[in-house]
Amino acid sequence: MEQISSTGKPVQLTVMDGYELRGSKGDTPVTFIRAEFNQTVLGDSAKITVSSEGTAKYNFTSSFEISPEGAITLYDLAHKPLFLTMIEVLPKEKKQKDEKTLILGQAVVDLLPLVEGESLFETVVPVHPVPGSPLEILQSGAKQCSLEVKVSVAEPLLTAAQILGGNLLKVTLEAAYSVPESFIPVGPMQNYVVGLQVPSGGEMEDESPLSFHGVAYVNMVPLLYPGVKRIRGAFHVYPYLDSTVYEKTKCLLSLFRDIGHNLIQNNKIGGITSPLSKPVISKNLKEDKIQASSIKSQSSDTPLETEPPLNNNPEGQNKLEKMSSQQFVEAGTYIVLEIQLDKALVPKRMPEELARRVKEMIPPRPPLTRRTGGAQKVVSDYHMQIKSISRAILDEYHRMFGKQVAKLRGDIDSETLEDQKCQLNYELNCSGKYFAFKEQLKHAVVKIVREKYLKTTSFESQAELQVFISELYVFLVDQMHVALNQTMPDDVQRAVPTVYTSSEQLRLFAFEAEVNEDFETATVYYEERLVREPQNLEHWLDYGAFCLLTEDNIKAQECFRKALSLNQNHIHSLLLCGVLAVLMENYEQAEIFFEDAICLEPTNVVAWTLLGLYYEIQSNDIRMEMAFHEASKQLQARVTKQKSTGAVEYVEGRKVESSLGPLGITSVSSTTAIKVEAPTGSAAPLPTLGEFLEVSTKLQLQSQEPILSVLSQDPPISQKPSNLLVKEIPAKKETSKCRDSLTFLQPTQIHTTIFMETIRFLMKVNAVQYVHRVLAHELLCPQGGPSCEYYLVLAQTHLLKKDFTKAEEYLQQAAQMDYLNPNVWGLKGHLYFLTGNHAEAKACYERTISFVVDASEMHFIFLRLGHIYLEEKEYEKAKKTYLQACKRSPSCFTWLGLGIACYRLEEIMEAEDALSEANALNNFNAEVWAYLALVSLKAGRQLEAEQAYKYTRKLKLKDEALLAEIHMVQEMVGFGNPSF
């Protein structure tokens, strides 16, 4: 900080009034004020008689000059206080020549505001009584004696530029705790000295020998963190050893060698001369403003030295010389210290600036215009849905009774018609189509209720609800007849019902194509989701994660920035933009993204960790340490909160914390499952296809309502589709009974780290290029190290690279650490499947599904196990496996596998139903059309057989063996190939 001008500037001090004054002799004592600064008496006030109310008007003014070359400088003003001693003049006794006085107490005025740029300030300071003083408060509720003081200078001591360019360091030593027993006073009053070594100019101090010396090491590095202005903590006191001090501070000077020598000499000649205030009141800057925060020290560049009591008693001096340095360690002595700056050494970006920078890089998208539709439009939409459903029902009727009607040539009696109606109703209910029609109408009915009847709030009574339902029913039936009367017969023949696939189903289909490395098909599904809902940022994040898997970083960056443009406060979008910026070496942008995420969500562990990794790349060790420290603090706070509230999700006793990758499986929190085989018994019969077609159709149409919702600790960016469809607990329990085996769970305690949290986040979005850096930190982290989850992640990354040898090596390590982890066996099964060792893959998959606790991703385990069963012609097992897959997460592949198994078991009707479901979900699958052709050939339906065969050839079926089988059946039945 710059010094003031060379000319002296007067500082004027005025003691105006005193309050709650009391004396030793009567209620109206005579008192005066003595002002002292820098061990110099400035003057005494006039002797004032205290009023009966306990007040006194002193109006006492004193002053001193401050100049850089004088006795009092700006530095004295910053760290030395003004002492105001209140003295009582006792009444004269007989034959008494001189006046006697009694010190009542002392007040301390902090002159720091003058250094901070103020030219005038007023304050009321308490008067601290000396022991035995009448000013001591003996009764509760009594007010403390105080003085009203005004301090002023003619002009500010520092200019605005000097204040702006300088900084003020405040050090507050609050107390020392657990001091050695030798510090306990047994004789006269003792003085204790504490000094802080800071950089300053000057000559080397004298090396006077000291009998006892202690030092505390304070880590000042946190003051270099962005925005940090204050550190406070408790610091242990250690023996002063030159080697240790030099190792930590690279400094050989001792702060007390000169000061301690002088103090000892002063004690020998009669003690230390100091104002009365020094043994009574200690200088404590801004003590009332200390906040409850703490930064622990790890290393030190600044030693804080302490000295033993200095005593002019020879016995005490001898005792002092015998004291051992180890007493501090044995007593566990520590001091509480606060260091505060007026301004942070490293400025921190303001949230407004970060938000502005993000907007400059990624402008927000304008909101879409609101589509307005009146009552007439919603009724028209209802008519369209009625027409669509009527066409679908007519098509179903034609499929079931078309040939019968053609034979009867329209001459159908009422009994036959009623029988057909019953069969049609039964088919619609069993297949789930009736429920699908209801769901199709639901949205149109809701819009009618809101737009036509203006009902948007709940009903006040049940009677009011019933009246409204009756009125609505009459209206809907009337409008249904209006719509049916508008339908023309030729229009009915041309209509083709559309099959609705939800966004979650499309994501599942894309995920299947992704795992099968059919990236072209996966792209089609991802883009279809974007076309349907371009304003859904989760769709953009999913597509961006897929682009990361295919190493198309430019397109991934576009997707993540598109998501961020839809919501600039979305944390995961900010983090992913930052990750891509690092991968593309746009480091300045990366820092802005990460810091903005932290400003929006300061408790986000992953955000702090990614920021620390960014600083590591930039070789900024101080900020890296700061970010990792903050991430650890937030993680610990979250764990503590979860322990106190018990807020942990479990599925069948398993803590759910899964993360999915492109191979369909990564690690979850470990659970030990011990399997004990029971005597073999008869297995329960499998559910038939018709028994769960309705359930599976419901899952297709209501994928927003999973069987069992699973919550992870951090909101997922966009969980893979199959992760949203978790196993149904009652069904699993029933299945486990059918297996005649018992499984017991023994959950194990898992200690997560900030790096493993970040790894899970990165694996969800396929940021494998970033994962290895984090894995290295996890390996070296004191709370981390090699774990089952660590090796599972390594194995998955090497599977993506087709490095099967390394993947198998890491899986063996994972199995040794947690042999009963279902994820280990699931991933081993994938490894063997990809290397063509289907026998080992089958064994691993069977072991995985035998656990009561599922692996984190079961979809592809069922698909691949079913495929192996079909290869080995174990069709019953294949059917059972694909049934489970269809129940959990139905897709074209699950229904196709079920259809193939049923066909091989010669269950033609069930095979046709399953293949129809597969075809409805994806009518571009050549294998589905091939098996539909076989089913139609076996059923004797020539037209349908030829149609299915035509699409099989058009879509270029690659399975030559299956194509040869079709030709063989065609020759056997004599039809099915139009080219004959």
C-alpha cells in the first residue's frame, strides 16, 4: 500500500460523552479521560463530575500527526489502537496533600477506518473495567459503561487510486487452546508473545539463543483461490526446529530471536513497559465480524511463532529454561487464527459476466409461437381420432372374419354377427388394442374438457363430478355418431392405421442399433426423435452422446450447444459444452462453461471436479487443488445429509446407482449376492403370449410410467431407454421361486469419490476420451484406488476399442474384488459373446440372471442369451428368455426372438402374434418379414405369404440359410413365390 504524502496530517480525536458511569465513592464521581497512542500520552481531559443519571460530557479533544518520516506512520495507524483510560479522582482526606486517583477501566478505539479511506467516523466503544472496578457488571441486565468518540482528518489519508490499488491484510489471533501446564500462572502476571512472519524489508535479526520456541504452520494458498478473501482455522503448535521450518518455508530467520532477546533483557531490568491496556485488552481487529467458516491447512509457507511466558521472577526464569519443546505436542496446543483481505487477490468472475459470455457464444433460441385452438378444432380432432379407430377396428374384423364374410357373401344372420362381435371384443382385449384405442382417444377428450367445457380445476364435490361426466358422455357419443356417419366405405378401405411409438421406445431402438454397431439405423431413430420434439433438450443431449461414441466431436458439440440454447441454465448442457470445448482445445470457452455451471449449482460435485481437471490441463495447480477440495466438501455434505435422512433408493435390497454405456452395462454400487441351490423341483409353467400381450402393449404406449421408478443421486443427463424399465418385483420373486433356488443379499458399504462420480457422468454420455484422465485420479485418490467399479469401467473402455485381451484382464481383476457382482458376469458375457465364445457367454449370462439383484442393464443380456438358445435349439429356454425381455422393454428384437422361438416350437398362432408386434415396431426389418412369410406359408395364406416374401427380398435379407428355408417351404406348399 502506498504511503501518504511527506507532509504531516493531523488526526483529531474527540471524546464526547460517557454513559453508565459509576465511581467508588458515591454516585456522582469526578472522572477524567487519558488518551494514549503508540505508547505516547496525548493528553488528559478536564475533570468532569458524573451526573446522577450516570452520564458525563467530556468534549475532550486531542490530536497527533501522521507522516511517513515521523514517529507515527500509516502502518502504526493500521495495527495500533487508541487507548482511552477512564480515571476517577478520589475525594481528599484530612491532611492529604496530593490527589489520589483510581483507574476504572479502559476503552480501545480502532483507527482502521482512516486507512480504509474514511475522513470522519463516530463510534461508541465499551469501557472494559479493571478487576475490582465499580464499572464491573454484577447484575444481569445492567448496561455496560461506554464512551462516544469521534475521529476525523481534514482529508482522506489515501487517495481513491491508492485505495483501489492497495489491499489490507487483517490477522486475528482469537485464542490458544490446550496450552502446556507450565503456562498456568502460579506467581506474578505473565506476558505471552505471538508473532506472524510476513515478507518485509529490513536487515537480518540477531540470533539470540532461546530456551523455548513454538511454531504453527498456516497454509496461505487458499487466499490465491478466485474470490477468496478470508481463511480461518485451528492450527497445531509444534516445536521450533530449524530444519523443519526451512523445509516448509525455505527461510532460516526466526522472528523471535531478536524480539525474544530484547524482551528478556527488559524483564531483567524491571519488566516490560506498556500502557495499561496491554495486559488488560488485546487488539482484535474486526472480531465481531468473524463468520463461522474454516479452511483446513495442509502445508505452510508462513510460520506463526509463539513464545513462553516471560517472567522477571528468577525461579520462573529457571523453570522456563527447563521447559521442553515437546510440551506443545504433548498438550496438543493449537491456536485459532483468522486472516482476512479487503479484496480477493485473485478476482472471481461474476455470475452476470459468465451468463453474458455464454449468451455471446450460444444465443438463446426464440420461444415458439403459441398454437391456439378453439372448441371447434378440438371437436374436429376428436372426429379424426374416432375415424382412425373405426378403420383399425374394421381392419381387425376383416383380418378375423374376412374369408367367412366372403363365403357368405354378406348373408350373415344375427346370431353369427353376435358371435363375431364377441370374438372381436375378446381379441381386442387380449391383444391390448382396446387399451391402445382408449389411450389414443384420451388426449382428444382432455382437450375437449379444457377447451369446450373450460374445466381446468378439480371438482368441489362428487355429485358435481357425476353430473359433468354424464353431460360429457352424451356429447362424446353424439359426436362419435357424427364422425362415423362422415366415414365413406371407400375411405375405409384406403385407410392404414398408424402405430404410435413413444420417444422412449425410439431411444431404446436407437440404443439397440448403437450396441449392434448399426450406426446408420441409430442415427435415423435419434433424428426422428428430434423431428418430433425439436424443443426437447434431452433429445439433443442423447444425440450428442451418440455422436461422441462415433467420435464425431463437431456434431456432438453442435448438439450440446443446441440443448444449451434451449435452456441456458441447464447444468448438464453446460458441463457437456465444457467437456467438448476441452476436447477441441477451446480452453477459454471451457472455463466459462464450467464456472457458469458452478455459479448456477454450487453443490454440484461433477461440476467442481471437471473444473479441477480443466485446471490440471492448464497446469494451474492452485486452482486445481481448490476445485477438488470444494468437490470433496460438497460430496461429504451430501453423504452426511443422506445418512441423516436415510434418503437412499433401493430396489430389492440393492442401492440403485447405475450408469449405462454403449455396451449396455457399466458399474453400480456393489452388492454381494450369495446363491444357494435348493433341491431340483418342477418348474412353474411359463405365461402364455396372450397373457401378457396387453401388459407389453401398455408398456409401449405408456413408457412414461415405468413399472418401478429408479432415482440416482444425480439427475441423469438422459438415461438409456432400457434403464427406465426396471424389473417388476412380484414377477421376479415368482420367477425365483420357480427356479427353486434361494438368494440372499448382503449389501456392502461403498465409499464413492468425486472422481468416480465424474466417471459415471462421462460414461453416460460416451465421453470415453475424457474418462482415462479421471481414472488416473481415481487410482491415486486416497479415498479411491482400484475397486470393482474401477476395473469394470476400464474393461468397458477397452471393449469399445475391441481390445478384448485387456478387457478380459480387467474383468478378472473385478471378479477377484467382487465375485458376486452381477455386473461383472454380465460384462464377461458380453466379452465372450463378442469374441464368438458363446458357450462361455451363455454360462455368464445364466449366472447373471440367476441373481435376485439384476445387473445395471439387463436388456442385451436377455437378447444375447436368447440368441444363443436359438442357436443351440433350446427353444423353450429361448421363449422364456425373450418373454422376460418383452415384459421389461419390448422392442422389435425382443418380439422377433419370441416369434422365432414360438415358430420353432410350432406354435404358429403365438409366433404370428409376436412377429406382428415386431413388424408394427419396425417394418423395415427383413428378418421379421422372412418369418412372417414362413408363418403365412404354414398357415396356408398365399396372398400374405407372397406379400411378406416380397418385402423380405426388397429389404435384402442377409441370412442365406433362412432364405433357403423359405424357398424349401414354398416348394413344399406350392405357393408363396410369385416368380414360380
